Amino acid sequence: MTRTSVNRTLIRLYWILGIVLLLLLAAKFIDDFPGVPSQIVSIASQMYEFVRDMSLLIATGGVAYLSNIFQKRSKFVESLEEEWRN
């Protein structure tokens, strides 16, 4: 895995994480905004509670994915070094 593809994957992961965090922040404080329908507040509250409860599992999956990416990168660099030596 080249450095460019690793950087592209990391940027994609950062964007996903940022979007999810912004959605959760909005879901947490949506009841403070006047004029929001009660159904949307209820759905946002339930979504926030679900993600909060599942956050450990989500983080574990993210860390496993990152370790897989960096392991592929390490194997790629090792094969390049071996090719260069030969």
C-alpha cells in the first residue's frame, strides 16, 4: 500500500469521523433549538443514545481497520526494501 493510498484512506476516515461527531453534537443539543418538531428531537435523541452505547464497539472496529491499513503499508515497504536489495 503506497503512501498516497494510506493518506487517502486516513483522510477519508477523518472526514467520516468528523461528520459523525458533528451529527452527534447536533443530536445532543437539538432540543435547545426552538421550533424543531418533537419527532425529530425524539429520533435525534434515540440516535445519540444508540451511538453512545455502541461507541466502544465502533472505536474498536476503527482501530482494527487502522491497524490493518498500517500492517499492509508495513508489508509493502518491506517488499520494496527486499526488491531494492535484490
